[in-house]
Amino acid sequence: MTSARLPAAPARRRLNIRQRQALTAYTFLAVPLIFFLIVRFLPTLSAFRLSLFKYSILKDAQPFIGLDNYTRLAADETFHRALLNTGLYTVIGVPVQIALGLAVALLLGRARLFQGLLRALYFLPYVTPVVAAAWVWQWLFSPQFGPVNTFLVWLHLPPQNFLNSPSQALPVTAALVVWQNLGFQIVLFLAGLSAIPRSLYEAAELDGASGWRLFVGITLPLLNPTIVFSVVTGTIAYLQLFTQIVNLNFTDQGGPLGSTLSVAVYIYQMAFGRYEMGYASALTVALFVIIMLITLFQLRFLTRRFDY
């Protein structure tokens, strides 16, 4: 009598525990990955394809022009100005908001009274709608009736044009972005500081270290992941700066005289102001490449720079 053969075990049952865990993890990761590919990469590829055409929604003919849009981009002085302004926003805003965020987080860590209230007050600008904050900022720095100029007159100082001045409009815009993002930076650094074991400070204090030596020798190195994350995300946000610029000077977006124009605002103007979708796509691809290269450089440099 032939013995009955047992049915083959399913493939999942033949996997060990580690393989099952990996399979489960990759299954869950596949969903956001597919979503990311659809939302991010497909539009990027579509923008690159569109940048090879002289595409305008006002015309039926959309001729293929190859890399002519990129040649035009390289000689476009307005794009160069927008790129310079975007770099200035980043150079001004990112270091200032990180330094202020870390400083305030250190002070809040020492606070004993109203700690929760102070954290909420600092975080409040971050959850304020950007458009509303920009309009309030526009009123504060109004040359005619703004409270800032009123305060300057009270100090017997001359009133300033601020948002109407080509030399002052960009720093005022950067100050708005720093003010809005400061609360988020504080929360990041508070979380990073709370993860540092207190025993490290106690051991260093027994060796005679205090003050600045504790900060440089313990706090700053162990905040490396927080600093890297803050620098990278902050840089990306400033390179894509749009809403604050548009709403601070709604009648002259990017003005005065292009002094606040960013690459993102210039892309918007070319796409929906002049309807040159092909050239706007070339600008978008250029901005994407710039952000990617800067991000990769920062991840590599900062990781090596603060690797203790």
C-alpha cells in the first residue's frame, strides 16, 4: 500500500522568522514607494519630456526643439537673478534658523516654569497659514503705516521702505520664513537634546568639563542626526520658496526689480503668466537637479564633518 503524500507547505511557511519579517516590511514599504513613484518621479519624467518641446497652451503646434530650452536657460539673466536670490535665501535662512532653534531649545531645556506654554508659543507660527502670516508681515513692514516704521520714528530713526526697497525686501522675506520655521527647529532640537543621556554630562563634569566644552564635546556631536536633517530639509524648503514671496508683494511678485524673485516663482510666471510650459519645464528640471546635487553633497559632507 502506497503511503499518502502530504501536501506541499506554502512558500510563506518555508521562510524563517527573519525572512518573514523582511517580507512583511518590504510589503508595507511597497505601498508608499509606489505612491512616491507616481506622485514624484512620473511628473519629473513628464517635465523632462515637456522641456524638449516648444510647448505653449495657446498654440496647437508643439514642435520638438531638443535642448534649446536649456540653451535659453543658460543665457537667461532673469533665471540667473532668480537663482542668485534663491541662494541668498538659503544662505541667510538656513544657518539663522538652525542657530536660533538650537539656542532657544537649550534655553527651554533649562526652563522650569511654563515650559509647555513657551513651547506652544514658539510653535504657533509654524502652524499659522503661510498666506495669513505673509499678509501680517506685509502690514508690519508697510512703509506708510507699518508698526515697525512707527517704532523707528519713535526711536528718532528714519523710516525704511522695507518691502519696496530692492536691498531690503529679500532680507525681510527671509526673516518671515525664519520666523515661521523657528518653532519646528526648536521641536527638532528639543527631541535631539532629550535623547542625549544625562550620564555623559555627569561623567564629563567629574573630569572638570563645563559650559562650552560640554556643548562642543557632547551636545553638538550627538546632535549630528538632528543637524543633518535640519540642514537638508531647510535647504530644500528655501530652494523651493514660493508662497511667502508671492503673498508679501502680491502686485509685484518677485519685486521690487526682481530682488525677491526665486526660481519657483519664476517657474510659475513662465508657466501661468506667459504660458511657456516647455521652458517652465526646463526650469523645473534644472531646479530638481540643483536640489538633488546639493542634498547629496550635504548628506555626504555633514555626515563626515560631524562624525565623532
